[in-house]
Amino acid sequence: MAGTKSEDVIKVLKQIKEEEREAVEEITLDLSDSMRCIVRSVFPKAKRVIDRFHVQKLACDAVQKIRIAQRWDAIQQSNEEMEECRQTGKTYEPFRFSNGNTRKELLARSRYLLFKSANKWTFSQKQRAKILFNEYPDIRMAYGLCHSLRMKFARNTIKDAVRLKMARWYDRVEKSQLKSFNVIAATFYEHYDDILNFYNNRSSNASAESFNAKIKLFRANLGG
């Protein structure tokens, strides 16, 4: 879709017979406004389903954004401490946590564990997460919100029940006062019905996304 106008896509798709387009019952898509416009124009009778993985990626990105901001602060703090030692003629020895990580290392090496459920952490990741969450309550809170959202997609099957649980999740987001998650909540509000349509048939375009990624990699290798 990159570099392609939605009007051009609509024009091409409308070459398909109208009765065939109207027979399409469900379409999975991302959070793009242009995709929503295309589906609404070309497949008016189809249920729009926001792919759960695009929703989860938003939440994961929000967690990482908070971690990265804290890492930059840690780098700045380290630079200031090194400069102070240089000015006073002292040898700089960074503080290390019980697992041997400096503050900068703790934040850098926590990247991958924040993508996982806690039951999939290795022993060293469990140690690191315990320290990280104790030192940075905002990261702990963001991780909890992200994991909770992931579980709603993984475990729940009844649409009406999910509506209630989503409402409670929104309350948690509001109370957290995490700006990045408030942005996500606003995005969800705009696409709410399409997100909940996932629970109709638990549809996903993950296989198509995977195939598309392989095609891109293949083309890149040819170009190289």
C-alpha cells in the first residue's frame, strides 16, 4: 500500500463484479484509515476486523517507548557522573544492581523480556524484570497493561464479555496516567467495533502478513 493512493486501489478492486464483492462477508485489516476507506467503498457488506496483532503491536510499542525514555535518562545520568569524576580526579565506577547490570544495561537488556509473558522468561530475565519493575514503576504498569490486553485476545471468546473487560481496561489506562497508553485508548475508541469484531470468528491475517514479509525479504535478497 505504500506509495499507492486508496483511490487507485478502489478503482482496481471495483473491476471485480459487484455481486462478487458484495458476497465478501469479512475482511481483516490494520488500523489504517485508507484501508478502512477501501473496504467501506469496495466491500460494503463485509464486516471489518482489525487484526489483533496490529492492536497488540501498538501496546508493545508504548511499553518500549517508556523504556527507551528511561534509558536516555540513564545515559544522561551516567554521562554526568563520569564528568563529575573527571572533574574531581576520581575513577568512575558505575553502580551495579544485584544481577551485575548497570542502570544503562538494565534498561537496554530488558527490551526482549517486555515482549514476553512472564511465564516465558528465562531465569536471568526474571532477575532482570524484578529489578526493572522495582526501579521503574511506570514500566511495570505499562507492561501490565500490555500483557492484560494480550490476554484478552488470547483467552476470551465471548464478544459481550470482552466489552465489559475492555471497559475495565480503559479505566486502568485512565488511572495509570501513562500518556502513550492514553493515545492507544483514543485509537481504540475510534476503531472499537472493528476491534471487537475479532471475537466473531477470531479472524486474523497473520498468515498473509507472514507471506508478505517473506516476499519482501526475497526481493531484498535479489536486490542484494
